Amino acid sequence: MDRTFVMVKPDGVQRGLIGEFISRFEAKGLKLVGAKLERLSKERVIEQYREHLEKPFFPGLASYIMSGPCFLMAWEGKDAVAVVRRMIGATNPAEAAPGSIRGDFALDIGRNVIHASDSPESAARELGIHFAPDELIDYSRIDESVLYE
Ligand code: IDP
């Protein structure tokens, strides 16, 4: 089973969309193994988005992510990293497929409501940035016996 890091960005929190997004992942069959509401420090934003540090949009991205609380989650399931990336849709909401989260709930690349890790390596790195090991919970969900072959 994969684990992936997902974060409702401040615009998603302010717009009251946390529950909607959680419902989609739960309905898919993914298992929530960690969650918390937090304001990210500048250091944490730099670590999270270190590949974009030199990009012209980085200052705007950093102030957006620090503009209010984020809702941080860890989700587990078969191919969870790839599945969640498809569920959130393309980075630019204008190009995100209808039915995806960004396709259904956002318009602007600079306010795209949600983040999810883009590879298993990023997922491991990002979960390590945002969660202590004891904040990720191992447990079975009752429906696992019917979800998987
Ligand atoms: P991702 O979030 O789909 O993985 P990345 O290319 O890793 O996309 O970009 C990280 C975040 O940086 C995006 O989700 C978006 O919030 C922001 N971003 C990326 N490109 C732009 C841009 O051209 N203008 C403003 N913000 C951008």
C-alpha cells in the first residue's frame, strides 16, 4: 500500500471545502491515516516547495500558503499517490478535467485549493516534513476485505 501527502490549501479551508475533499477520498476507498489543521511556517513552506524556490511565482506561492491554516492529511491505499494525483487534477485548474477537485472547485493556478504528492519519493519526503512518525496511525478499515481483490 502507498501513502501520500495531501494538503487543503488556505483557500480550500476558507471556502469550507475540507469535508467535501475528505468525502471524495473516503468514497474512493482510501484510508485516512493522519490529519491536522496547521499554519505552516516559512521554513516548512520552503522545504515543501524547495524545487520552486527560484521561480518567479515563489514569493506569491509562499504568502498564499501562509495566508491561513492548511489542512494536512496522509492517505493510504493501493496506488494512492497516482490515484490521488488524478483525483486532484492538473496544476492549472483551467486545464483540470471536470470531475477532478481542481476541475470542479478552482479557476486560478495561484489558488488551486489542494496539494498532493506527485511521486512515491515526494510522498515519503513530504510526509516526513509535516508529520512525526507517531502522528501516522496504523489500523484496518472494516471495508478493506471488499475493497481489494
Ligand atoms: P502541483 O501542485 O500540481 O504539484 P507544481 O508545479 O509542483 O504543481 O507547483 C506547486 C504549486 O505552485 C502549484 O500547485 C501552484 O499553487 C503554484 N504554482 C505553480 N505554477 C504557478 C504559476 O505559474 N503561477 C502561480 N502559482 C503557481
